[in-house]
Amino acid sequence: MKRVVREEVRTPAEYAAIREEFRRTVLAQKDVRRLHVGSYLTFLFENHATVLYQIQEMIRAESLTREADIQHEMATYNELLGDRGELGCTLLIEIDDPATRAELLARWKDLPAPEAGPGSRGRRCSRRIGTASPRAV
């Protein structure tokens, strides 16, 4: 999938001017790209727009102006996009109760261990876990 490039990332002032409309558009896209699994897990299948939105929101939330910081956000969030022939998604774990959260996260500590699973037409498909952990916006 097409990665976000620097020329697409707006300055804070430019982003402020378009933020509400862009946000509405991307949040509508995210609604149809979510897959809820049980009570606590949601997979959000990312695309170019959702990643650009996350980058812009991090720049805004953290008041980033240094080019190195912006490049870091781009590298971090672009990692969420799948390569050619891949899907990229974010696993959201949403557990409100602190006691339940502690118990489940302890049980799920090995959840991101790399493994392969069944793919289409009987082919195996591997899971690649990104090295960066983007922060929530």
C-alpha cells in the first residue's frame, strides 16, 4: 500500500484549516474498516488515509515541528501499512476495568508472538509484527 510521504504532511496551520473535514472523512473510513472480535479486541485495517490522519494528529497533539520528529512519526505509522499483497492492521485492546485488564493482559502476554496461519487457497500466511508501537490519539 502507498506509504505517506513528507510532501503530504501538512504544517500545523495548514492541517488546522482542513482538520474537521479530514477527520470526518477518515473516521467514516475507520468505521467500515473495524472488525470487532469478542468483547475486548478490535482489528482496524489501515489504509493511506488512516495513517496520514494518525501522523497529522500526533504532530498536532505533540506540537511537533522538528523534521526528525515528523520523520519518526511517519516511519512509525507507515509501518502499519501492509506491503504488496499484505493487509496492515492495528490490534486495539479495549478493557475499561483495571482488574480485568491486568488479568487478561497477563494471560495474553504472548499474543504478538510471530506465527503462521491458514491463508487463502490452502496457502500458509505469516504474521509480521511491527517493531514500533504507535501511541493512541
